[in-house]
Amino acid sequence: MIEYILPAVPACMTVGALAAAAGVIVRRRRLNAAWYKGVTVEGRCLRTFLTTTTWQRGTHRSTSRTISHAYEFTTPEGRTLRFEENGPSTVFEGDVVAVRYPPGRPDLATARPPGDRGVKAAFRRQLAFLTFATLLCVAVTAVFSMVGSMLTDIGDSPGLPSSPGFPSSPSAPAPLPAAPSPPALPPLPTGPPDGFPTPPSGWPTGMPQMPEPPGSR
């Protein structure tokens, strides 16, 4: 199982980078269709405003400002549409501009002139970054897959657990065998051993008495 879990995250990141790159390419193709194969109508700049974006990374803080415009145009069918787009600082409120959009897609209109250098540079930067990110994610996926396969092989080796984890609690020790009972003692003798000489009759009453020491009375 570990050989599938480890490479799953970088694989998902690879799919995300590929999807982002595909989105950039699709937007570029739509812009080319508007520039070279689209419908051109007259539009007007309604408003010019400044957009400020701030990034905070730890103690480092960076700010970027972008000039944006709100445009209005009317299609040959009589529909009046408005859109906002980043543009050059030479366009001011009330200026008349050429608006282009792909055939049948006035919602994808642009006031950028064909072959705009800023648009081309932004497209190249985005595509280069996403290509690098995709290659990096593919490499990380390959490394994680190799590591997961090695861990699985180690876990399947004899004498080792099948999967890494916390050690289980030790089991209770087996009971010790019962101690053997001691051998039975021989019976104690109840009389003199066989062959022992028989004492004389009246012994020990027939023994001579010792004289009393003087002065005992």
C-alpha cells in the first residue's frame, strides 16, 4: 500500500500543473483567434483604474501595480457588452479603441492590439514556469514511487514486519513449569539396628552407683 500512497501527492500536483498549462495554451489560442480570425468592432474606454497586489512572505513584502481599463462595445447584432482588461498606460477614459473577439464569442473580447509584446512575454513566462513545475513533479513522483517500492520489498522480507508502524506491546510471558515435588524420605528407624548387642538385664538400673562426694550432705 505504501508504494501507492507516497507518489500520490506529487502525481496530483503533476496533473494540476498540466491542467494549468493547458488552460494557458487555450487562452492563448482564443486570443490569437480574436486577433487574426475574429470580429473587429469599435469600443470605448469607460474607466481607467489602478489595481494593487501585495504579497507577504515572512518579513518580505512586495507590491505590484497594474493599470486596468473598463471597455464597452456593441456587436454587429446590436448587443452592448462591457469587460475589464489590463492594458497600456496610454489609454485614458473616453478613448476609442478597437475591440476584437473570436467569431460567436463576444464574451472573450480584448482591446489588446495583435501581437502585443506584454501578452506574449507573460505567456512565455507562465508556460516556462508550468513546464518546469510539471517536470519537477514528474521527477518527485518517480523518486517517491521508487522509495515506496523499496519499503514494500523490505517489509515483505522474511523476519521483518510487512509494513512499518509502531511496535506492538510485548505479550505476557509464558508461565513457568511447576517445580517437581521432592522425593519421599525413607521411614525413620523405630528401634536398634539389626545385630546390635542386647543390653544386660536390669540395665541401666543395675549399674553401680557412684559414691557421693564428701561434704555433699
